[in-house]
Amino acid sequence: MLTETDEIAAALNDAAVAWPELRGDRGALLRKLVEAGRNSVRGGGIRALLAEASGAATGAYPRNARAELLAEWPE
């Protein structure tokens, strides 16, 4: 049993942004937060989170997007 304090509610709301597929299940969000905290304590930390997020935006921009943006600015 856990009382949902303001701090825990805020953490669950943040977790719902991180894991939108679990947004409607506060229990699942809490389990996910506990798992993420455990991984952080065990040494995964930020590196594990970055590895998990790696490639998340792949395909969001066309291959030549950088070149096109650079071409818009005179040197």
C-alpha cells in the first residue's frame, strides 16, 4: 500500500509522459518508475536511459535536412 502524495503524483505524471502507453495505469507507471530507479541504483543510470532512447527520432527528418538548413544561411 502506498499513499499518493503530491510528490508521488508528480512523479507518476512525469512517468506518464515518458511512457505514454501506460498513461491510464498508475500502478504500471509506479512499477516502471521503481524499475527505472533500480536500474539507476544498480549502475545503469543515465547511460541506460540514453541507450534506451537511442534512435527514437530516426526517420523524423529527411536524410538531407541538415544540408538543406545549412544552405539557407549565407557563409
